Amino acid sequence: EIVMTQSPVTLSVSPGERATLSCRASQSVSSNLAWYQHKRGQSPRLLIYGASIRASGVPARFSGSGSGTEFTLTISSLQSEDFAVYYCQQYDNWPPYTFGQGTKLENK
Amino acid sequence: EVQLVESGGGLVMPGGSLRLSCTLSGINFNDAWMSWVRQAPGKGLEWVGRIKSRGGGATVDYAGPVKGRFSISRDDSKKTFYMDMNSLDSEDTAVYHCTTVQSVLHPVFNSWGQGTLVTVSS
């Protein structure tokens, strides 16, 4: 089973600033990596798949990069609605599909 | 608009059983692959299982912790997915979401239901 590790666990950033979230896979997952946003009281939302492809309706300030074992989600200019928990998930070697433990993005 | 609506959650005793349902609208149900993803209190997301479309053989795969205890099925005539959960224990306490799987090439979870809470407790 591929283990996904996200860092940091909590990231404090002010609105308007850039946020950079990291995700590492225990073995290569090629570009088969997705990012999800999960706000309290809501369902998770797919943001990025294929490591860098934005899902339908996702604002351009969200971007994904990386391949192999190292991945990054960047939010270029944080908006108030972006504070949430973010999960990465691999789908290269399944089952099982595996998620990272999440990064909580909070308002500094 | 794709809509998924789960039902069937509740309080169940350890060792008990429960059936969750998920109705899907807004896309062609017959072609839909679907997964269940759960979130235990204070924990992250955990994939539980996935069923392919009938055209894909309706093949089902499960995560290790639920294999042999959970069973996913589909009724295309009712546009409903099911997950039968047996031998439940406290570790299964979670909000269970049904999700659609985007495509064979990118089997990511692109639409989510609001979730149904399962509590396993005596």
C-alpha cells in the first residue's frame, strides 16, 4: 500500500498571501495524484487531478505540480473561502486508493 | 447537476449490521462508477470501496479493513448504490460519503454526497 504524507500538518497564512502545501508518496505514483478541499460541514471537493489539471469550476489561483513522489498544491493569493483542510490522494496503484492525513490551512 | 444522496446511517451495536444507500441523479447511472469514502471523527479521509459500472463488470474492490465485512452493490433500475456493513465495530464509526468516480483514466472522486453518520456503540 502506498503511504501519502502531507506537510505541514497546519499552515497559517494571511489572506492575499501564497500558500504552498506538500504531499509525498512512499513510492512513485507518476502523475496519478489528486487534491481535495474539505470545509467543515461540507462535502470534500475535487480540486486537482493528474497532479496539475484543475477540476471543473476550480479557480485559477489553485495550481498543482510535481510527479513521481513529490507534489505541491499552491494557492496563489488566499481568499477567505480557501481556509479548509486539504488532502492529497494517489490513484496510481489501487486498490486501495490512499489519502494523505491532510493539511489544515488556517487564517494567520 | 450531479447529486448524490446517502441514507441509512444511524446507531448500531458492535457486531451489528447496517445498509447504506446512495441515490444518484444528473448523470447516466448505468455508466457510473462509484466509491464510498469515510471519515472517522477527528480523522482524515479513508477510501472504503468501489464498484464499476455494469458494463465494466460491476467489479467491486475493497479496502483492507472492511474486506469480508462490507459488500457494495448497485441496482441500476433504481439508480441506487448500496453498501451492506456487517460485523461492525467502533473503528467503523464515521461519516460515510458516496462519490462518483470521474473516469477510468483518472479514477478520482469528482462528486460527493453530503454523507451519512454511522455510530457503532453499545
